[in-house]
Amino acid sequence: MSPDDGIPGPAESAGAPRIGVDEWVASVEEKRERYSGLRGVALREWDRLPAAARVLLCVGLAALFPLVTSDGNVFRYGLFTLVYGLLAIGLNVVVGFAGLLDLGYVAFFGFGAYTYGILASPQYNNHWQAEAAIPVVIVATGVLGLLVGLPSRRLFGDYLAIATLFFGQAFYVFVNNANRIKFPFFGHTNLTGGSNGIAGIEPFNFFGYKVQGTRGLYYLLLISIAIVLIFLFAVHDSRTGRAWRALREDPLAAEAMSIPVNRLKLLAFVFGAAVAGFTGAIYATIATAALPGDYNVGLLITIYAIMILGGFGSMMGIFVGAIVVSSVPELLRSSANARPLFYGAILLAILVKIRPWRRLALELGGLIAFGFAVHAIASAAYPRLTDGKAIGSGLFARALDHWMLFPRNPEHIADVAYILMVAAIVIFPQATGLWRALLLPALLYSVMFVWENLLLQQIGGATRLILLGALLVALMNARPQGLFGKAYVEIV
Amino acid sequence: MADTPLLELDQADKSFGGLRVIADLDLVVNEHEIVSVIGPNGAGKTTLFNLITGIYPPDSGEIRLDGRNLVGLQPHVITGLGIARTFQTLRLFLNMTVKENVMAAQYGHTKVGVLRSMVKTPAARREEKEIHRRAEEKLSFFGDRLMGYRWDQFAYSLSYANRRRLEIARAMATEPRLLLLDEPAAGMNPKETHEITELIGKLREDGRYTILVIEHDMHVVEGISDRVVALDHGVKIAEGSFESVATDERVIEAYLGLRRATTK
């Protein structure tokens, strides 16, 4: 059958709209337009940059950090952000690219740390050079990834998650107890140091040059990240990367399109494991020790939180995620940082959420008036409620003394208020119209009361974790696909 | 026509539990032929495709491509040997772009390993270029429909008809000899149906594919088929030209229950 044997031609020759504009394209164009001005220019330029340039730009910015701040800050904010970031990049290959829910991931991190510890610590009397030890660690962890992947290569989704979670826990139990294994021919062997772990792990020693000190480690991590990222960007847009993504989208269709699904799953596992193992070796030199407790579920959750927050599959988003998840709890350690962050966040939320500005002014004015009214009534009727003082010094703290209630002994009343506040937050969304407008100042006041009298008192402990959790909940509600992720379409 | 048929089913049999979906089916598709499979819902048409592509193995019997037995091979191996399919329910890689969908399907006949593409060796760059070129070539088969700005659109943003086209383009990218099309005209309007009819003809003439197609739209079947096979409950009830099958009493009975209606 030839195209022109009397059958009318395809639609476009019959006067249908030419290719170039359809509804979808129009909507995309519209979205682009919306980001006009400086932000639009920045976004478009960013999209146009090649991957390597983006990586180098980010890494370059990060490289300036130690120049503007103290060693302590680099250690507190920098090192852990980068370790988490590198770990999350590796996990992103497994979860973000290939769509395999791997809950045993931190075991590979731990395995890398232990392997390096065995190769370079006085405890085992090995002192390998880094240029030899790092490849060995990477290959060994990759092989372990292969071994874990082999039995679970037919599993998907929840089943794979359970199998890998088991592996992660098994690793934890193993390193905790592998100090008295009895091998045939070798006798009792102390493989992992048991619950004491491996101490005195040596820094990386590249051809006699030792990478140590906070700054040295920071730059080592940064260079590692740049290399891994550039490699992974190349893989993402290669034959293998496309096959991984195809497998994430629809394993059956991928298999039918000549993609060996099982082999690619193993490959993704090996890749993720190798990155984790490498990170583990670096972490071992930072901590100068490998301890079983460092590679447990808590870390796994942190890494997943970073990846989810940044957006699945987005390697740049991971960095923002790592910065948020590892810096926020550190920042919140002191009340001097925590208070402005808290009030700033509340103010920002109100500014974003309440429109028009007239209503905003009324609500804010209402809140301030409400505070003074409560304070005046309380100090007249029941002075014990206003005898206390706000934590800290400065103008803001002293101003708070005249506005917020500070009971002499806040313990009991604050505990009760905390429970009432949680109940109020849960109930509040049910209120509508005028009730909502009237209740908001009272609700905010109660939140601030609890903050000043309970949460801020324990800012070094549970509070910062509660706040981090609240922040993550708020961010994920605002952008379920993660900060830099794009929303995946599952069924259309 | 070659002596060995391109595809040959020899007493293929498949049951799901107690339900016999394909019953001792013999089927032959010769090189360069377009064969349509018709039959009421549940006749076993899609199961037939799943057997051929290795998604499930037959309980007994043989399936041969060019004389080589396919039974027991994994689906991706069978695809590599030259059988590609589309899916009735549309299983595109939705969150990949149009072009990436077609590029991903070239996995089977490309070679560069992950380490080489990681450092972008010259061989990797060359192959990547070739993958791009072939993807564009496959997409250009559909006229303007999947060209230009659509390359970088995500598959989920495509219209239904374009998704069907992309399914075919993706199947073509595996460089098959035999194309299995599962209801390529389902859900299309008359104009698009017409276009698909024409396209299937073009696939044989220009693309040199042999085509086995499941279709419900009798206009399409009439327009494209060299031969029609009618299935009912996994049994071949008629085979031959469109006219002979369409007027076959058992086919009419399978679709309409005519004989029972007339004898009552």
C-alpha cells in the first residue's frame, strides 16, 4: 500500500493546525512566561548550562565556604552536609534512577568504613596507601552490592524493601558481634572489633600526602562529590541510565524492549553500593573510627529524608536537601539562632498564606493586641504567670517580657499547654470564615507561649528534632515532589 | 516466500489454572506478511502475544522464530532476536521524553558499558550519536506527528493517538523483523484510524517488517490484512482472506451467537 493510492492524507494536510502549538505546549510556554524577570533569566540560563558546568559552579561556591568561616563551622555544617550529600547521591542511583527501594543502603556505607579501617589502622597493623585502599574499598563494596542484589533481583517495591532492610539489620548485628568469629584453620578472629569498633583509623595517605584536618577533609569530600556527580550525570544520559529509568517506569515494558531488567537492577545496586562504600571510607577518616552504631536505621532515615526533600532523581536537589537536613539541627543548637529562625518562619508563613494585606494587617495587629491584653489581665489577676523572664538577652527578649506570659515555674503549665496547642493545631483547619480569623491570633499566641516556655528551654535536645520534623512536613506538603524534583506522573 | 516461516506456533498451549486460554494453537506468519488476529474479548489474543514475546512460557508446544525455538528464553532475549511488540494498554515510559523512549529501546543492539559511558570514551560518544540518529529516524516515520519540539516532551503529555504512535516507534527501535501490534487503532477517531491503516501498510513497504496485529476495528483489518486468523476460547476457528473469515459461520457465531439465535 503506498501513501497516495486514493486514501486521504494524514490529518495535518487536511488543514489541521500545523505542528508548533497545541494546548500542552501552550501551557508549558505559559509556565515559562510566569517566571519572568531576574528569576526567569536565572532559571533559563541554569537549564542551558551543561551538567559539568553546573556541578563545577555549585562545587566552586561550596569551596568558598571554608574561606569565610571558622574551622568549627566547617566541621559542624560542612563535613556532615557533604558526607550526607555524597551518600544520598549514591542512593539516588538506586532509588531515583532505577526505582529500587533499598533500605539496606547504610550497610554499604558501614562496610566501606570497616574495610578501610581494616586496611589502614594500627588495630590490624595495616597501613595501606589511600591510592591502593580506596579502589579496594570501592570494588569490595561493589561486590557486596552484587551479592546482596543477586538473591533479591527478582523483587520489586515493598518486597525488595523488606529484603534489603533485613540485610541492613543483619550487617549491624554482624559487625557488633564479629570480634570472635571462629574460622576453620585460622581460629578465633577479631574481624570488626565488636561493639568497640575499629579505633585509630588513619587519614588518607596519597603517595605520602596525608589528607587530614577539617579543611583537608572538606576539600577531599568536595572533589569526590564533583567527580562522582560528573560521572553520574554522564551515566544518567547514557544507554545504561536510560535503561535504568525505563526499568523504574515500567519493568515489564522495559524487558519487552530488549532491556535485561535483572542485570540492570544488579548494576544499580553495585553502583549505589560503590558510592556508599567510598563515602564510608572517607567518613572513617573523619571519625578516625568505625563504630557499629553509626550505620543504623537513624542514618538511613536521614539519607532518605535528604533525597526525598531534594526530589527523587534530582542530583542538585540532594545538595539543598543535605544542607537543610544537616544544618538546621546544628543551627538550632543555640537559642540565639533558634529564636529568629522560629519567628521568621512563622512570619513568613503568615505573609505567604494570608491575603489580602488588609487581613494580614488585622491578624498581626490582633495578635499583638491579644498578647498585651492577656499579659495585662494575667499580671493584674494572677502575677505568678508573668514573673518569669524570656531566655536570652537583647531587645527582643526584653520586649517579649511585656507581651508573652512567663510563669515563675513553667514546667507543668507548659506541658499542658503543649498538649492543648497540638489539639488546637489539629482542630484549627476545621474552623472557617470569621471563626478562623478570630482564632488565628489566639492559636499563634499559644504556639509562641509553648515555644518560649517549653521548646526553647530544651533547644539542644528534642526541640530541634521536632522542629526539623515540622519543617520537613511543611516542605513536603508544599512540594510533594521535593524541592528540585519534578512531579512524576504515574497514571494518565 | 522462504521455506521456513518467520514465526511458527506449533501446538502451543497455555492454561491459567483451570482456564485454557490457548488450546493447541498452530499459527504461521510468513516473511513480509501482515496477519490479523481477531476474536471476541477473552479469546486469548493478548495471551498469544504474551506467549510469543516470552512474558509467559507455553505449557506445551513450540514457538519458533525462523526455525529457532523461543520457548524458555527471557523476553529481552526474544526481543533481541527480532520480535517487538506494542501494548494494548499502552505501557510507555511516561516520565521520559518522547525521544528517550525510543532511545531506551535500543539497549539490546548497543554495546557500550556503563564504565565507558561514565568517562565518555570516543566509542561511547559515537554510539550515543548513533542512538540519537536512529531514534530520530524511527520518529520521522510518523510524519510530523512525533517530530521537532515533541522530542523533548514527556511521554505523559502526548495525546492518546500519539502515544499509540510512540509505542510503535519504540517497538521499531529494537530493530525487529516481526512487529506485534496489539490493537493499534483502539481509542482512535475515524481520521486517526485511517492514518493507522495507512501506517501499517507503510511499515511493511518501507520498514520491511512482518506484522502480526490484533485489531477489533474491522475496517482496519480489511484494509491491511493478507490473512486473518479468528480465535475463540484459544482455538483457531477460521483462517484465510478477510472475506472468507468475515463470512465464516463460526466467526459470526463467536461474535454474535447467531446460530443459537436462529435455532431457538
